[in-house]
Amino acid sequence: MEKFVVHGPCSLNGEVTISGAKNAAVAILPATLLVKGKCHLENVPDISDIRAYVEILEALGSKITHISKNELIIDNSNVNSAIASSELTSKFRASYYLLGSLLGRFDKVQISLPGGCNLGARPIDQHIKILEKLGATVEVRNGNVYASRKDTLKGAPIFLDMVSVGATMNAILAATLAEGTTVIENVAKEPHIVDLANFLNSMGAKIKGAGTDTIKITGVKELHQVSSYSIIPDQIETGTFMVAAAVTKGDVLIKNCIPKHMEPITAKLLEAGATVEEHADSIRVKMDKKPNAFTVKTSPYPGFPTDMQPQICILLAMSNGTGMIVENIWESRFQYTDELTKMGADISAHGTTAIVKGVDKLYSAPIRAHDLRAGAAMIIAGLVAEGNTEVYDIYHILRGYEDITSKFASLGANIEYVTDEEK
Ligand code: EPZ
């Protein structure tokens, strides 16, 4: 079994460079299927979710050349299958983007029901509704999703029942090559939505309004190859280092990020008493005292991201008062609080709300990464805690954070990667 051993406590100081955005990359890789040619992608994060996507695409017939660990050329000229390996697609959530992208190119598509972090119910009714509105037939049977179309997809007006990142991405993917105009309302506005639209527009798509509540897509007959596209920096990786810098009373310059994307997190760090300096493409976070307590409520962008909720909880756990977290996106995102309680945190979580009373110290304990972002929070807790904190189930963390141990090491942390073989 593999684990991280985090030697705490420590204060983070220095510079760290952010990788490409996971949640943009997992939509852009399948989006390349819409072009019968080559796409040259830069700033692709080297994480296990991307390696899994590369495997899925290769199994469909893509030829993928690794120029470097963060630069790929994907040639989809010879993709001839739209039946994705169920073993691979069932492992992670973002495999559902194959529905929209493959249906743009093929008459019949099959994927497995997507897996991913266990955050409570994760229905795909909005994805299905979108494809049906565009003229497809969708069936969910025996753990698989089957989508088919008799003719080309046809543009249509679509109103999403709730703001969904994945459904917005799938609508964009499916409507890009559809005949006519699609207007999607009540869409998600996350930076990765805008990045997907920019990527497709760079190949000749006609997508307007990404980043607002309404997206209009005028279908085009075909897309052309793209000579080079650089994926945006990861908002959540940036936020993770911002919180880690503040809670360890450090001073960290976070490079290759987009400060505008960080505003909801910056606002909470300022409330906590940190100093946050914004530069053109970097942010410096400094903190030299115990954090003030605050209330945080998750909501779709530009609100406070649910994917930063576990990390910000560590700041509250070490605060000088009582704070509150209200989780409005996922129904089971507080499972990680049991792990923090083992370390001496004072947290009472019920339903959508957690009350967090600040304590003076956390102490090491064997803890689990319940999901990707909770895993990042466990590392931050280990950096604050007295002693050696063992973090298990770290495969969740490796899904979404590139070189996490060496990035923290460059800031003065000591995190060992240990496998049974090395014991
Ligand atoms: C994306 O998930 C992210 N994943 C998640 O990040 C993130 O937590 C989430 O957006 C919210 O920001 C990827 O981008 C790959 P949603 P997604 O559809 O698209 C409900 C991480 O750690 N809903 O915006 O699956 C749903 O239950 C991951 O990187 C429906 O009811 O999230 C939820 O309550 C974890 N029906 C809400 O909408 C649907 O058809 C928002 O979900 C779709 C969603």
C-alpha cells in the first residue's frame, strides 16, 4: 500500500509553479476528437486522470505523441471507434465528455457510467437531456450509456435545470458540429468552461458567451487542426497552495496562475487575516498570525469553489474562533472531517453544514484521503500537525495534483512517498 508521510509542523516559504488545469484538460482532450487532424496541446498536467484519458483515446485509435511531460500532439485522423473501454471510462467522472465529443463525429457512442470522487449522488440527467434536445437517443443500461443519432445533431434552445459544469461542457462539445444554432441558458461559468470554448474556437468553432449565463453555439461543418493551444493554470491547485501558505504561517509566491480566477479564495484569505499580493500571473500569500474565523458557502463560479472546501477547512480548524462551512454543491463532502477530528480538530458536520471551532494544535494520526480535494486537505493538515502524519489512499491525490511532493518540498516541506516495498 502506498502512502504519504508528512513531517510536521512546518512553515512554507519560497516559490511554486502551478500546472495546467485538470478540469480544463479533461474536457479538451476529448474535444480533440471533433477534429480529424492534429492538436498540439501545451501545459497539460501530468496527473493520473490525464494518463487515463490518453489511454482511452489511444484505445479509440488516437495517435498521441509526448513532446514532453506537459506537451502532447494528439492526432485523431484515424479514430474509427466510438465504443470506449468500459474498464477505463468507469474509473473517472470526466469520461462523460466522450458522449458529447464522440457523438459530434459518430452515429453511435458507448461509454460506461462515469466514476470519480465519491461526493454523494452524481446524476447525469442534464447531460442526457442536452443530447436528447439535440436529437440524439440516449439509453442507460447495464452500467453503460448508449447514445445514438440517425442524422446530424440539430441545434436547439436548452435551459439547464441546475448549473452544471459537466453538462455545460457536454452541451458545448455536442453542439459544436451540430446543424444550426444552440442557445444554452443557466450554464456554468467556471474558467475551464471558457478554456474549452477558447480551444474549440481556435479550431474554427463558433461559440459565444462562455463565462456568462448564456452560451450561443453556431454549428460548423468541420473544425481545422490547431498548431498550439496552452491550457489555463489550475485554479484549485493555486488555491490549495494559497491556503497551505496561509495556514502554515508562510510566505509563498505562487507562479503561473490567473489571480482573477482566485478572487473567491483571496477574499476568504483576506478575511482570515492573510496578506495577498496579486501580480499579473502570480500571487504572493503571507500570514504571520492565527487565522480569524469566517463563514464560507460554496457555489458555482464566481462563488467559492466546492473543490476548495476541504482545504479552507484547515484554516478554520486552526483559527482563533468558530467558523462555518455551508456546502451547496455536493451532498457528502464532509466525510473528511472525521479524519481531521482524529488529529484533534473540533468539527461538527451535519447535512450541508459544518461548524469548525479553532484549536491551538493538530496532532499526527493515520488518516485517509477520501477524495482528491480532501486528500490535498489531509496533506495541509499534516503540514500543520505535530509529528508524522500518514496519509493513505493517496491515489485520489495523484489523480489531480502534479508533482505534489516535490512542489511542497520546494517550499520547505518534508513529505515522503512510501510504498510497502520500501518499508
Ligand atoms: C465538476 O464536476 C468537477 N469535475 C468537480 O471537480 C467539481 O466539484 C464540480 O464540477 C463543481 O464545481 C470536473 O470538472 C471533471 P456539476 P461535475 O455537474 O461536472 C448536480 C475535482 O475535485 N447535477 O457541476 O460532475 C450534481 O449532482 C472534481 O476536480 C445533476 O443533478 O459537477 C451537483 O449537485 C470533484 N444532474 C451539481 O449539479 C446532472 O446531470 C453540480 O455538478 C449534473 C449535475
